[in-house]
Amino acid sequence: MEQISTGLFNDGYLPIMDGVTVTVRNYAFWLKKKLGPTYVVAPYTPNYRDTDPFPVIRFLSFPTILRPPYRIGIPEIDLRLQLILKNRDFDIVHAHSPFAAGTLALKVAREKHIPVIATFHSKYREDFERIISFKPIVDEQIKKIVDFYYEVDHVWVPQESVAKTLREYGYKGPYEVMENGVDFEPPEDIAPYRIRGAEYLNLPEDFRVGLYVGQHILEKNLEFLVRSLPAIMNDLPDFRMVFVGKGYAKHILVDLARDLGIEERVIFHDVVYDRELLKAIYARADLFLFPSLYDNAPLVVREAAAMKTPAVLIKDSTASEVIKDGENGFLCENSQDSFVHTVLQALSDTERLTRIASNAQKTLCRTWENVVEEVAARYRDILARWAR
């Protein structure tokens, strides 16, 4: 079968580790195997050397004070990049961001007369509102994002509920759902991973463990989470909370835990790049606590499920679409009392928790290989129609 050359464009990539980075990285890994040459195009990060088994093309960037460690790309003045892209025979390009990288993908597609896809991943309005207090400017930025999605040839979303956010922003055009996957092969026996996680975190089996993995930013409702912990710990003195990741709000959360008198029972861990170690950390947790109203289709909920750690989410949040309460996870109302009650109820019945954990693994863990097989088929179909 004829090979297809793909360009994946995003405004963040390693060493930044977030859901979109994981998505792009897995797309690139499996597309290279299933379609042909695949390139990731992303901002340059100082003192980082790419080691992925596919080429990563970097473009000029500068740091952002408001959202470290992310960087602002300026590909339009990068003469070296323009030469590299001119000599790349892409057949199709896929933007995973509507900003500098997305604009670049659109420019490449138009110059090479090839189709461009764009996936809508994030709730950008919340990001803008945190740093811009003047609503008309925020509205103008959202309009630019919507205009970008109107300009591309195909719009994808990772789950149906995410399209609702895009509609709220003002986009009325067509879209398709293309699910995300997990790069954890769900093990039948998680015991070895759980043992390793217990040893690594120094949390033996007599502790009940809650876990959060992801960016430490206030948009993810993490202050709500930390303020809920004392009530949980009052009922369960052996409860411990583990946070994995980093972000601008980490010091705020650390200070809050200290002010609440629970710092000895909360572990704040840095980003874990070792995926096998991260699997062990997921496996050691009893519940994945994710009260975010900000996230669209969080990969971390699926990763936790792969290691038989069911999640607690806020009912009717975009992220909660894949959760059926009491079947493959837990849903609560958007209040600390409801959140605390749900966590305590979930931990009170071990047999039920084990059953729900198994269902989470069965229902939420489509592999990236399987996902990208569908992506590859869609790319081929798009190119066939484009040729006609």
C-alpha cells in the first residue's frame, strides 16, 4: 500500500507533558508504522534533545511568563524552518492547536495543495480569562480560534461532548469524533505494578490513596480538590493524596495544604516521564480524583482506568461523558460536600470498588494502536476524496 507522509503540528511538545503532547506523540509513533514518514512540528525548547523514533522539527519560540513551561512559537520568522518544510513532501497535515503551529499547518497545506485536519482539544476561553480581564479581548481571541476551525478542511473532536464547547465558542460547521487512546497496555494482573507503586511512594496497603496526575493549574479545580481533603482525612485517617505534575499553581497548592494542616498526608511529586513508573503510581492509587470542569477529554482518566483505578468526576462536566456512575467510575455534584461524600462512599465498599475498577479498565481503554488504525483509514479516505 502506498505510503503517506504526515505532518503533526502542535504548540507544545516534550519536555512539556500534557494530554495533547501524549496524543501527538502516539499519533506520530503509530502513523510512522502504519502509513509512512511522520513528522512532529513544534516550538523549540532550550536544553532539550529529541530522542523520539520519528523526526521532530522545531521552530523558533520564546518563553511565556504567564504559562510556563509553555512557549510562544514564532515560525513566521524562522528561515531555517521554512526551508525544511519546503523540502518536506507532506501528503496531509494535522493541527492539534489553533495558534502558531495551527496557522503554520494551514499555510503549509495551502502552499502544497494538500488537506489539513484540525483537532479541537482544549477549553481556551478559561486560559484567556485567567490572564485577560477585559472580556471583549477574550471574545476576539475566541473568534480567531473559531475562524481557524472554519478555514481547515476537517475538524475533529476527541468525544461528542467536546463539540459542545466548540459550538459555544461560535463554530457551526461540520465535525467528526475521533477518540483518544491509552498507551498503557491494560494488564490483567496489576499486583506487580501496585507493589512497585507502594514501594516507590512509601504507601503500603494499609493506606487508602487518592491520586491526581496532570498540570497543576487552578483552572483544573485543584483548589477545590485540596480543600476537600481535610474532610476525607477526618473520616479516613489513613487516607493519603498524591499529586503528580507541575504548573504555575503548584506552590499555591502546597501552601494551601500546609495552611489546612494536611501537608504530612499529601505528596506533591514532579512530572513522571517514565511511563512504567507512572503505571505503578496509577496502580497504587485506589481512586483517581479529577474534579476538573476545564478538561475536555482527559487522557489521565483513561490511563488510570487502564491500571484499574476508577475516577471521581463532576457530574455533567465535559470530561465526565465517558463515565457511568457506579459502573465504570463515580460522579458527584459540583460541591465539596458531594465530592467528599462520593469519595468516602467509594472507599467504603472494597468489593464494589474492585468491580467498578475492572469495568473502568474494560470500557475506557482503547489502545492508541487501535485508534491510529482508524486515523490512518480516515487519512486515506480524505486523500482519496481530495484527489477526486
